[in-house]
Amino acid sequence: MSTKSILAAAALALALPAVVQAQGLVRGAQEGAEDGRAAGGPIGAIVGGAIGAATGTVNGILGVDDRPRFRTYVRGERRASYAYDGDVRVGTVLPSAGVSYYDIPEEYGARGHRYTVVNGRTVLVERGSGRIVEVID
């Protein structure tokens, strides 16, 4: 791979518009970069990150087919909504105090994540950090 190709791939990975920061983008980029690094070193990480970001944007943590079923599950649990003053979006880190986090049933395959309800919206967060990784609308 030439230097120009490497720079172009890096620019593409860095130039993804903010509008594309949708469900699963961060997770997809991270997993793609890890897989790419394992297969092709630093260059593979750059290319894998860009491809993973695009794939993650489409799939998210929960698959498209699981979202309606998960929404129904959460409604049935009747969890209280946490009032948050900031933006409820992917990447936001929720405060460690005052927010109640709940385990996601195994059947949804969202290992390493929990959910909560913020401003009436169900969000998936990283276990431990409280960083929102997916907003379930």
C-alpha cells in the first residue's frame, strides 16, 4: 500500500462527518480497528476502523431486528427516567451518581453493556464508564 493510500484511508477515517455519529459508529470503528490491526498491522487498523465505523453505523449494538423487541422489554420493566441536562447522544458520559443502570438480558447479545432510561429515551451504556454507545429510538 502506498503512502498516498495510507494517508487517504487515514483522512477518510478522520473526516467522517459528525452527522454520521449514529448508533454503533464508535463501537464499529473500535472493533474494526482491532480486527484490522490483528490482520494487517497499523495500516489494517486504519482501514479496519473506517470499515468498522460504517458497519457499526448500520448495525449498532442491538441488531435492527432486536430493537423493537428490546423497546417492548424496557417498557414492560417500567424503569424510572433519569433527568439529564446535557445531550442524550452516543459518546456522552453519564454521571456516576444518581443514574440507575440495568443488566441487558443475554438474549440480546449486548455483553459488556447495560441500559438506562434518560429523558425518556432508552440508552445502552458501556459497563463501568457510563458512556452512551447506542440510543434506542
